Amino acid sequence: MGLDGSTRELPQVVALPRLFESTVLGCPTSPAVKDANQIGWTTYQELNTNANKLARCILRRLKGSTCSNPDGDRVVTVCMPPTSYLVTALLAIHKAGAAYLPLDVTFPESRVAHILKDSRPALLLAQGRPRTIQSVQSTPQVENNVPVLHMEDLQQELLSESGEDLSEEEVGVAITGDTIMTVLYTSGSTGIPKGVRVPHRAAVNRLAWQWNRFPYYNEEVCCFKTALTFVDSISEIFGPLLTGHRVVVIPKAMTQAVVELVSVLEREKVGRLVLVPSLLRSILLHCSSEDAPKLAYLR
């Protein structure tokens, strides 16, 4: 069955790390990312440098890992709260030629154990030492326990790493449009959760449609608020960062407190949101009060 509608050529380069590095060359000193509770921005050059350093730390572990993913992919599980460090980690994983597999710290142990057993990642990147990970790692349900790398333990190592972009020879694999950029597991509401492998080409195809259909304006500020386990997070993070725009990272607790969320959106002049209907209703109800912010920058 054919698809109706117009077609467009994708960018010649469809690997996310190469697209990001190209963006950095065009706006190295422009603000890139910040946490909602911080004042200062991390610039594109700083973000790229930090991601390169972390990529080398990850790559060192990947090359020494004995875990065998059933599809032959390099997979790094990520169990981190939404912060600018998480954005850095995702970029670093891609630069290391791997795909990220998000785990939510609120997942039940049985779900985490199933995902780890099914996907067999080479490494688990964690922050805050989540209890779920520590518990699951000791259960006999998980074969060949996954090595865990805690962000808190990397500070000294990161200082000694090079911040230059990684070469293909250093990474050891070619990152192409067919390389997997993320593995997202279904909710399992109708059965056992299943992993969906998303290649770089598919992500760039979705982003290219977005850039054409809903282009950013020049100084637009965006936000990353959707859980990393949902596909909408891809466009929230990489849509702006591959076009030189700014991203404010909003913590999960703030997305559940409408007054705080609206306050941040107003203060940071956020220009677009991805919302479920229930949150949209809550925002509209709050903003309808006379003294509430009106979010004039939202289009």
C-alpha cells in the first residue's frame, strides 16, 4: 500500500552525533541547555566538550564489556533523572556508537528485570544510585548482571579526558542512518513489554518533518519535560539541539505541580509544549485566573 503526500529528501548526514557536531560549529557560544532551577546556560561548545569526555569514559567500558545484545547492538541503559546531565549522557552514548535504553526510577523491579534480561545491555549508566537498580542487580532473574557506571564516580576521570570529537577509528564502529539510536520498551499493558529499536534515520526523518511543518523561530526556547521512556522526548531534546535552539530541562516533580510549571514556562519564555490533554486542561484552568501568567510566548 502506497503512502499519500509529498516527499522530501533527508539531510545527507542522518547520524545524530554528526548533526549535533555540525550545529556546534555554527553556534559554539550560543546557549544550549539548562536546568529549570538554574540561572546560567551551558553553551553548545561546552555541551559538546562534556559529551565527548563522557563518551570516552563510556567507550572504555563498552570495549571491555562481555554483554551480548541479541541484535548485535551497542546498548547503554540509562537510569537518570531529567537534568542537563541526562542530555549530556544521551549525546555521549550516541558519540560512543551506542543506543540508549531508558529506565524510569519508578519502574517496578519486575519490569526492570525483564527489560535488562531481554535487552542485555553492555552498560547501565545511573545517577543518584536508584534503589530499583541496586535491588534488581542482585536478583537471580537477571543473568550476567549488567555493569553499572555511576555518574558520581566519574568526576576525576572526566577531568583527564579529551574534549575533542571522537573519530570513527576511536569509536570502532561506523555510525550510520541504520545504527540504532534508542530502544524504547512498550508499556506491556496488553502483554509482555517489547523493545522497539529506533535507528538514526527514523529519528531524523521524524525531526525533518517537524522542522518543516512546525519550524522554530529564531530565538525560540524549548523544554524537555516528557519522560525519556516516551517517544516524544526524542523531538523535545534533539529537535532544538540539532538546530541551535535552547532547551530548558524540567524535572518530573515540576511537571506534576502546575503552578511551578507555568511559572518556569513564563520565566524562560518557552515557545512550545508537548502535552497530554489532562495537563493541558490544568494549565488552561490555572492561567484563566486573573493574576496567573498568560504564557504569551507559547504559539
